[in-house]
Amino acid sequence: MRRTWQKAKPKEEIKFIANDWIRADELYLIDENGTPAGKVSLEEAKKRASDLDIDLVLVNPKAVPPIAKLVDLGQLKYEMEKKAHRQKVAQKKVDIKEIRLSVRIGEHDFNFRLNKAKEFLADGDKIRVDIVLKGRERQHPDKAEEVIFNFREKLKESEGLNVVEEQALTKQGGRFSIILMNKK
């Protein structure tokens, strides 16, 4: 079996306009302590930055006049990356877990899948309940609907869960599916 390798995508770097790349004649300057210094010419802002041995960085280039800040550019980039990483870790990706039922499902299997569905919903995931009709089962689509609706009602009765339909029952050929979620 042949494996294909993809080149790793480079990290998107946040671009800052700093020091000699600033083209405005006049800036609204914020000093190294975070206090506003008011409107200042570009040359004076660059002189202040070089005296303090830090960078002059445009914070809001679209403002009139553009807003610049006296900060260490390396430290600013590090803090922005750290903040972005914290946000990425904090976000929860919602998965859709699939539970497959059958028209001829036994009571024990039904209860087992019901408990699994409760676990998935408690974890914050969505569930898709599927029934695929095969052969002679296709003659009785009402049985499939009955099993799915029974499953949904049993989930709604469970404590601690507020189960709602995200997507109503859909029928495609011999496949019936419904998507449920726990609304907090």
C-alpha cells in the first residue's frame, strides 16, 4: 500500500506593522506603560522607541490618526500566540455520534444503545439515530418510525437531559435517521 505524504502547512503568523514599515505622518501614541501620550509625529515616536530600546507597533492602522504602541514586538507576538493557543484548547468540538437501531432490535440491545446515547448527550455530543431497512423490512416503514420515536421519547424521559431534535426524521430510501442534541 502506498502512502502519500503532505507537506506540513506553516503556521499562520500574525503580521504587525512596526518601526520603519509605518507610513503615517502622525500617530496617536500609547507609551510602554499603556497610558496615552496623544498625537505625535512619526519621527518623535520612532525616537522615543529607540531611546527606550523597544519597538513602535501599529495597533490600529485604520483609525484616524493610526494608533501605535511602544512595546517589545517579540513579547507581543509570544503573548498573541499564547492567547490563540488558549482559545483553541478551550473550544469544544461537537461530534455527531451514530447509534444504529433495527426494526427487530431486542430489549437488552435497545437499552444498551439508549444508555450509550445518554452518555454521548451528557458529554455534549449530538447523536444520529439510524435505522436501515433491508429486504422485507422495507414493506413496514411505520415500524422503523415507531422504533425511532420510541427511542427519542425514552431519551426525553431521562433525568438531567433536555433532548431536542436538531433535525427531524428523514427518510431516504430504506434509511431513516434523526439527529438529537442535549440543549443546555
